[in-house]
Amino acid sequence: MAGAENRYDVLVVGGGHAGCEAALAAARMGARTALLNLYLDNTALMACNPSIGGPAKGHLVREGSALGGEQAEAADRSAVLLRRLNTSKGPAVQALRAQCDLKDYAAHFTMAVETQKNLHVRQELVTDLWVDGGRARGVKTRYGPLYEAKAIVIAGGTYLGGRVFIGDESFSSGPLGQVPSKELPRSLREAGIKTGRMRTDTTPRLHLDSLDLSSLTAQGSSGEPLAFSLWNEGKIYEGYFCYLTRSGPETHRIVRENLCRSPLYSGAMAGRGPRYCPSIEDKVARFPERESHPVFLEPVSGSNREVYMQNFSTSLPFDVQLAMVRSLPGCEKARIVRPGYTIEYDYIFPTQLLPSLETKAVGGLFFAGQVNGTSGYEEAAAQGLLAGINAALTARGEPPLVLSRGEAYLGVLVDDLVTRGTDEPYRMLTSRCEHRLILRHDNAGRRLSPIGRKLGLIDDCRWGRLMASWKRVDDEIERLEGARIRPSDGLNSALAEAGSPPLSETVSAADLLRRPEVTYGLVEKFSPSPAAPVGEEILALEVEIKYEGYIERQRRQVARLAKMEGVRLPPDLDYSGIPGLLSESRQKLEALRPVNLGQAGRISGVTPADIHLLSVWLNALQRRDGREELQED
Ligand SMILES: Cc1cc2nc3c(=O)[nH]c(=O)nc-3n(C[C@H](O)[C@H](O)[C@H](O)COP(=O)(O)OP(=O)(O)OC[C@H]3O[C@@H](n4cnc5c(N)ncnc54)[C@H](O)[C@@H]3O)c2cc1C
């Protein structure tokens, strides 16, 4: 048994993006929590690109904010450039992307975890998981102490069994220069958790003063005030630029001539790499017809001179990296401060997890972040938040929070992982989400804050602000439906300017807004509001009115999905006793043991006919159990 001081409700192993969110959520829900991190100076380290957000990833960050998470706040506080992406596309895929000062981002999280009530942060290298009677009881650490808890979250990122590759060089390591976690993966396997290998790579970092940026295209912030967090006022970020350069025939020649020296092609690595973030050698090999690839040079912090090279990750030998870098315009005299490299690491097969992120094999043991086979700070933080919430609920003996695919991108992310699994680093994409129109960036608060409020993660002041904002939008939608707009010369010339046909008869203000070219600003000019919505409220209002029909259809689909999700499957269901099931389906159902009919239907290879059989069987089972209960009475 651990000493009283080391007995907690929740233990979180790992101080990365997932671990910090998990520990903050659990502690904010009142759980006595310890965050154990092998090296405190790497808290919330951005080991790769110093940016947060983008389509789908940005949705996850905003959803985290709506649930009471911290990443959006860290991104806002450390942003040096913030842009809205996909403005020419539909509202469902618009999202924010921030370029962050990586030191400020890490400092924000460090301060947040170190000042959080109920949370103790300790530098500890966790070596062993302590399991007793099928339940996680605690962990053992390198420095000696035994820690005990009712629930444990493992968020070890790329450190578990980490091995770095640069050309022919390969050595045991966490992200370059960090200590790897060697013992913990062995202990996890002993506890029955199955693991595989994955890899991911990063770019060389250059010294800013060695670059000639004068001939390159600079990209700055958008002029629109923006914020990731639901709780921050939008801000315009000025004074930061990243620079566009391009690889060319000479770069590609160097890569091609040295491909045999790349560990990617020598067979030295077993793990699969990220499909959506291929290395420059992968791009050159896979797309030989392309003569050039864009490369963004991004200063990483105001407190050093390092420049990240977006789209230029590599694990070629150092001398080749230098030659490749110097073949890029503006980089002819570049000095490499840190080399690019690949890291290979252990991940756990995520199909071993329940939708709460708790393992099926060991009660009270949760996993979150890159260790679950994902890639990216946003995917990690979102999972960390969910795992932290559920660890706190488990410690209280309460049922877990499960988010469905119709409620949140986070629901889609977790469902994809636990239902389909992944054998390459999983990245969140808008195309993975079938209910995109109702899972928007602008309505994340409306979808998820009521849950965050119930969990105690949204305080009265924030809740009050949200309610006032929703009321402004709802009242204005109602007003626009009722207000009449008459044709006039002024209106028709404004419509002509917007590229919309003139109005010939009186219509409701809402109908006028339904025209694709017409904005709320135009309508409000001719039908002034006593309490007009502001900022993102306008986007939410426009989308709700313009896409009403589509939104309604998606809501009906989600309601149907909810019915299927509501049919629970007993964890010990004997699938071999269900007549007519295809044997492939039976094997897959037995292997995954889905928690409900909805999840069963999403297992690849399980057919709608099998789901029908399963549903009929469950009904029969319920009727029989009902009869038996009546007889017993
Ligand atoms: C080389 C490289 C390339 C990358 N490329 C990309 C990319 O292209 N795109 C992208 O989106 N993301 C990329 N990333 C991924 C990004 O860094 C991660 O997705 C993100 O950091 C994952 O967050 P996490 O919290 O799960 O893990 P991490 O940030 O890795 O944090 C893990 C934490 O666990 C701690 N820890 C581990 N084991 C123990 C132990 N036994 N005891 C105590 N503490 C422990 C570590 O100290 C660390 O604090 C890359 C990362 C690396 C290293």
C-alpha cells in the first residue's frame, strides 16, 4: 500500500498535451490528482510544428474549450498569428489555425498545472503499473515511491519504447534529447495490454539569422479579431510572419540520390508513419512527377532564433539534410540548429478501449493521446480531457461520459479509434465526420458546454455569458422570421452590389437572408435589430437560417443514431448463440465486444443484416428476461 501522501483519486502519467488536460480536468472536478512526468521541463512540449488548429483539429480545440479544457486558452495566450481557414468553403469546414510561441504555450500549461487546486505535479519516471484483481491500483516509479489511485490515465506520447533515427544512426530516446520510457511498455504488456509500433518524423530547425528571407513571400495574420477559446475576446495578431519557399529539382535530386541512406527505405523501422504528413523523402519518392513542394519557414518563439520548416520532415543523414536545406531559396547559407529525425514508439491498439477511453482488460486504467495511435497536439489534448473527466467520474463511482459521433468531433475521434482501430498515426479530418454541418466550430459551446457545466467544469460566470449569447442568437432568429422587408431602391441596389437579384415583393427578413449571397449585415441594415448578435454569433445565426433544411436532416439522422446507441449490448453476450450471423461478423463482434448496437454497426465487415439479426435477438432476450422477472415476482 502507498503512503497516505501518495494516495490519490486519479494519477496521470505524462505531462504532454493529453496528460496536462487529463490532470486539469480531474482536479477541476474535485478529484485529488497527481501528474507524474518524467521530466518537468518538457511539460506540454511542442515536439513538432508550433501550431494549433486547422480544419477538424481546430474543431477539437474549440470543443475542448466548451467542455472546460485548457488548450484553447494556451493557444490564445501564446498565439503570434491566428487565421480563419477555408473562408471560401462551407461553414462546416471553417476553422482557426494559430501559430504559437512554443515556449509561451508550454509556460501556460506549466503554470496551469502547477497552480491548479487538488493537483500535485511531480517529476517521476513511471516504470510499472500495479494491477490487482483486474483493476489498476497504482504505479511504481524509478525514484522509488509507490503511488495508489482509484483511476489512472496513461498519456506517455511518443516516449514509450522510443527510438530515434537519423540516417544510419539510431538510438533509444524520447523526442530528440528526451529520456525514453523503457520499462512502462513492458509492464503494460504484462498487464495484458497489446502494443504495436508507429513512427512520426519532424523537420530540421534552422537559425533565423542564417536565412535570407527578403526574396520570400511573407504570410501574416488575418485582419479579423479571432480567439480559440469560447471565453476570450477575439484579437488581431500583428507583427509575426512565416515565409514561403519551395523545394526544387536540385532538392529532389539530393533526396533521390540518398534515398538508400534513409531509415524509411532501409527497412530499419517497423512502425507505420503518418499518411497525411509524409516526409520530404516520401513525397519525392511517391510523387516523382512533382517538381516542387511548398515549404513554410516558421519562427518558433520570440525567446530563441529557431525556425521550423513546415512540410520538410526528414530522417536522412545530417550531411544530406544540410545539402537539401541549402538547395531551398532563402536557405542557401542556412545553419541547422537541430536535425530532423524520425521517432518510432510503442502505441496500444485502441480497440482495447471502451468509448470512455478506459481499457476493457483492466478496470480504472485509461489511455489518452499519441499512445492511442493518434498524431497531433489537438487529438491528444481532446482525448486527455475526456480521459481525465472519466477518471474523475470513475473515482467517484459514477458512470462515464461518452460522446457520440453526432455530438462532437471528439466523439468521432474516439469512436473511430475504439471501433475501427488504426495502424498508422490517426489524424482528425473533417471528412471523417459524417455530421459536419451540425458539428461546427461556431456551435461547439451550444453542443458541449451543458455537459461541461454538469461536470462542474464551467463556472457560473462563463455559463451566464453563454446563456446570454445563445439568447441573443435565438431571439434574433425569431425576430428575422417575423420581420417583413419591403422592396426599395436602396435595398435593391445593395442586393445588386452583393450579386443578388432585386426584391419584387415583401418577404420575411429570414427569407432574404436565405439567399446565398446575402449576409446578416445587409439584412440588418434594412431591418435593424434592437439587440444584434456579435462576432461568431453572426456566423451561427447565418448558418442556422441558411442551412436550416440540411441541419434538420442531419439532426434527424443523429436522433436515429442515438436510438441505436441506446441499445446496450451486454459485455458477456454469447455471439455464437445467435443463429444466422455471418462467421466473419461473429468473430469481429466477439473480438471487439461493442458496447451498443450503433457501435456494432460501425465495425467494418459487420453487415446491416447482421445488425438486424442482433437486434431481433436482443428483443427476444429482453422479452424472455421480462417474462422470467414476472414469473419470479
Ligand atoms: C518527431 C515527432 C514528430 C511529430 N510529428 C507530428 C506531425 O507531423 N503532426 C502532428 O500533428 N503531430 C506531430 N507530432 C506529434 C505531437 O508531438 C504529438 O501528437 C503530441 O505531442 C502528443 O501529445 P501527448 O500528450 O499524447 O504526448 P507527448 O506530448 O509526447 O507527451 C508525453 C508525456 O509523457 C511523459 N512520459 C512518458 N513516459 C513516461 C513515464 N514512464 N513516466 C512519466 N512520464 C512519462 C513525457 O515526459 C511527456 O511529458 C510529432 C512528434 C514528434 C516527437
